[in-house]
Amino acid sequence: MLDDILDYVEQIRARPVWQPMPPELRERFREDIPTAAGDLTTVHDQFMRDILPYATGNTHPGFMGWVHGGGNPAGMLAEMLAAGLNANLGGRDHAPIEVERQIVEWVRTIFGFPEGTSGLFVTGTSIANLIGVLVARAAALGSSVRRKGIAAAQKRLTAYTSVAAHGCIAQAMDLSGLGIEALRVIATDDHHRIDVNALATAVTADRNAGFTPFLVVGTAGTVDIGSIDDLDELATFAANEHLWFHVDGAFGALAMLAPDLAPRLKGIERADSLAFDFHKWGQVPYDAGFVMVRDGTLHRSTFASPAAYLRRECRGLAAGSPWPCDFGPDLSRGFRALKVWFTLKVHGTQRIGAVISRSCELGQYLRRRIEATTELELLAPVPLNIVCFGYRGGSGNGLNGEIVADLQESGIAAPSVTTINGRLAIRAAIVNHRTEERDLDALVDAVLAFGAQREKSCAA
Ligand SMILES: Cc1ncc(COP(=O)(O)O)c(C=O)c1O
């Protein structure tokens, strides 16, 4: 199994990025639950035949869809070790929790947060953002909100983020009981960054109308084009207006590791809370989301609940309080920290920073290729590693979507789509450390070939 999966990663370039599952194969996953014992080798054979060739493909250098990380073998092997230990990191006194605590300290250092900052591994930034919103809610209403609910506070809380923010911010408002409509979606400027003047106007209007503004969410690396809000300006605004300042840095926050990019995140060190993923630009295998809160005491009081069966002691296995379960909703938690610890110790922050920097250079390379190709047009600025472009011509908005599906089905490249100013764009997010210039050349060549083919079949 180890040989097979190492070969898979080593030889990934020779495979199609992705291929659709044949319907008869899909049917094989409708079999009845096994009641009798089976043979491990047979199950592994089935994995090799029916699962491995039909994965998403994000380890492949031609994968550029959404914002998926490429993973790395050190992290992969750490996952195996973690599974062998079968540690539960909800709590108790054991070395795996010290590994997670070590990473909290490393992250605190990377982002320049003070001592007393808390941190927690979660599945991904969606949950990390939810935790940020819940701590902000407790800051605004007091932790009694946990017992009495938001209605008892008799305040209509409002939060603010830009139109370019990820949908999970609205979802966090929903899940926290504040409601999606309590999230004010603010316009962006020409660089797709939140317009702080429009933000100020919205906050004033809400205060005048009897609402209680409590939270502003900035984005470090928007999901559509990778723009970075002016975090320093937002931090100052939030401080002046007494708002909680949360940063969604899902993929962009780790640009702190790249010396050429880090200055663009200025202000992130002033956030009250920060959400990001190690599984994107950090190249750690899925999943490894992370949330950090400047006021660790408030973070803890937002989630900690006494329970007889979780009683803490000064010695024995129940020592070592506080436990990770005091900082989030999960009680049973896997050893996500180990694959991050291995990745950081084996590769170091400099090499990871260089990968991040390099993928932004590749973004510029792709931008230049698009600008030099008459059939193609750039549809958005390229501040980081995401390039949105389109094939000129074609009668409708759907052409770029068709080309993307053609690309994915061809196995040559797998970008995704997004909408930029009402137009469907081909979106290449360069995240994988294995991606090279030749992969971008293959993407451009295939877009031109599929675009011409589609135009010809429309004309016919
Ligand atoms: C800016 C931003 N926020 C949040 C998320 C959601 O993160 P996750 O998929 O890890 O939950 C993403 C995912 O791409 C993102 O780009």
C-alpha cells in the first residue's frame, strides 16, 4: 500500500488530472454492507482499481480548480502515523496535544499575535470562520448569550464584509443565529478590496437605525481573484468603531511565509481572530483548518462547558487543562497537528514560503501568456495566484463554462469557473507546489484548441 501510494504521488504527472467515473463503476459503490470478514489485499486492489484513478486530482500539477492544495508526502506519512496512534485530541494529558500546542505557538509567531492567543485545528476555514463569528458574538453580548440566546440580549447585531467574501461568512451568520441578512455586504473598489468608505457609511446608517454593529470580516485572498483587503485600514476602522476584526485568510494568510508577499498582509497582526487553512497553500494533506483568537480567555469562555465526565485533575490522564475541546464544538478530534508538524519540520517555513511566492510568479506568467494571445482576454487583475480569463468570441456567456468542462474531461488541466462582473470566467488558481510553466502552457494551448472547436461547431 505504501509503495503504491508513493508511486502514485511520484508519477502523478503521467496520469490524467481527472477523469469521470464510468456509470458501471459508480454502481459498484451501491453494494450491500459487508457482514462477513473480507481480505485486506482484495480491498486494496479495489481501491487501486475503482477509487484511486477517479480522485479529484488535486495532487496533479495540472489541477488549478477552486483553491485546492497539492499535499506532500511527509504530511501523508504523518497521517498514517496519526491513524496508527489513533489519538483523540479533544483533551487529556498526552504528547499529541503538546504537538498541537506547539503549532499554536508557531502560528502565533508567524502572525505576530501576543502571548495569551489561543488556536485550534478544525476541518477548514468554513468552521474556523464560524468560530470567529461565535467569539465575536460573545464579545458583543457576553457569554450569557450561550444560555439565554440572542433574543434575550435585545440587540440587533450587524456584521460587515465585502461582496467578494466567501459564502461561509454568511453561513456563519446563519449558524450563529444572527441571520444572513444581518451581514451587510459592502461594495469593493477597482482592486476587488472592500471599500472602507462604503463600510463606514453602512455602519453609521445601521447605528442610526438602531442596530448594533459588532463585527467586520476582512479577507486575505478572496476566493474569486485573490485580492487582499486593506487589513491595516480595516483594523484601524474596527478599533475606532469598537468592532471585532476577524480575518478570513483561508489560503492567503500563509503568504506571511513569503517575504515578498508578507508586507501586503500588513494589519493581519491586529486581527482579533484569524481563520486559515494549512491544506491550501501550506501543502498539508486535507484537512487542516485553523483558527486563532487574540483573547484566548474569551475564546475559551465561548465554548468551555463543565461536564462531570470531562472533569479535570492535577495529575493523571485528566490533567493538562485547558483542553482543545474547551475552544470549539468538537470533543472527538483527530491528530491533524501531526501532518502539519511533519510538513513544517521537513520542509521549513522558508521552502513553503518560496512555493507560495513561486505560484504567484506562475500567476503572472499565465497573465502574460493570456495578454499576448489575441483569442484570450484577462477578466480580472491578478494580485496573487488566481487568474480569471476568457476565450473571446462565442455568442453566449456559456462558452467559457463549456471550455472548462472540456478541459476537465480531457484530463489535461482542471481549472474551475467563477463569475466576474456578470461574465463567466475560466479561473486558474495555482496552489499546487508541483505546477510548472509547462502546465500553464498546456492549459493555454488546450483552451485555444477547445475554444476554436466549440466556435466551429456553433458556426456549423
Ligand atoms: C477566502 C475563503 N474563505 C473560506 C473558504 C472555505 O474554506 P474551507 O473550504 O477550508 O472550509 C475558502 C475556500 O476556498 C476561501 O477561499
